[in-house]
Amino acid sequence: MAAASSSRPPKTPITLTNNLNPKNFQEEAEEEERDIFLSRASRLTRQEVLRRRSQRLRQLAKCYRDHYWALMEDLRVQYRLYYWRFGVSPFKRDVGDERESSALEDDYNGGNGGLKNNRQCAFMGCKLKPMALTTFCHLHILSDSKQKLYKPCNYVIKSAQAGPITCGKPILRSTAPSLCSVHFQKAQKHVTRALKKAGLNVSSSSKFAPKFHIIVAEYVHQIQAKRRALQKANRNKAVVKEESAS
């Protein structure tokens, strides 16, 4: 059975009108009249200037609040439309709606198509369900060359001759630092351990927070220690090779 038009989410945002308090409305009207009267004056006292600035600040804050809640309401409606179209709608779509949805999916997917027939991730050997508007799942979303929402985790898990091997798990592009949740916790543990070695206990509230130059100095000290240990190990290997060759 086709979905009834009344069951579908509205395509236009619903604007919420707040009930205005008559007392507040009267006070705002009086302040506006006073502001208009003072705007024509050539000189103002300090109290009048401060009062006008305070009124302008309240008006600006009100505009920002109204704009913010209007955006939040529009986001709620758009999310409901998105979830209805690409999520778990319990109704069958009409023929016209199916064509419209197919065209929209092709536009979002860059004309790749295949979203309706191929319900598996396009990555070789992956059988997970792809994300909306793409042919890849969340685990392999970085394989999509046209996506712009995700980036790989930059945590170095292993060092190799060709270069460091990073985690590569997809995370949001706006995430800072560029670490997944697991490696972000590991990085925090490394920082805490380094600060403890430097004589700073970050868990204690009685001490001041460490300064940035102290953290940098401790990191440089640890990097230099690792390099010295690696050079020493390489020298030992070279000596062993020379002795075995002789």
C-alpha cells in the first residue's frame, strides 16, 4: 500500500512561534522609542551610552538565539526527511517517488548508480551494508574518492623501511587531533606517562596544569632516547656481522 501524504514528513521547515510576554513586549517598545530619541542627540551621558550599548547587545543576542533555533528546527526537519528517504521507512514508495529518489541518489553519488541493486559494500570481499549516498560501508568509506567527510587516523602503529604505518581508521574530517577514539585514549595515556616522568601529576588538582614547553621538552627527550637506543642496537648488529664475517 502506498504511503498516505499525511504520514510523510513535511518538506518545509516548521517555524515555532513563542508566546510573547506583554510586559516584555511593552518594555522593548519603550526601549526602542528611547533609543530613537537618543539617536538624534549630539551628546550623551555615560549612563545613556552604556544603556544603549546594553540594549544593542541584548538585541543582537536575541537575533543570534532566534537564528540558532531556526537552524536547529530546519536541521531536525531535514534529518527527518533524510531518514525517511534513505532510512527505514515502513511504507512502499509510489512510482513517481521512486524515480525522484533514484535521481537524487544518482546526483549525490556522482552518477555512479548501483545503490539500489548492490546492497553490499563495493570493497572487495566486504559484505557490510553501504552507507547512504555511497557504495561503501563506514569501514571502507575512505575508498570512495568523491567523499569529503572522513579522513584516516594518523596514529603510527608500526615503523617500516618504507615509512610509518598508520591506523587508517576513518574518522570525521573535523576531528582534532586526527585520531580515532581508541588511539586518542592511548595518546592521552602516553601524555600522562610523560608528564609523570617529568614530575607532574595531571590527576592532582592541587598542582598547576603543565605548560606547553614542558610537554614539548619531554616529548623531545623521549624521541632522542628512542633514537639513541636504535643507534646503539644498529651498532651492536654491525659489530656482530663483522665478527661473524671475520
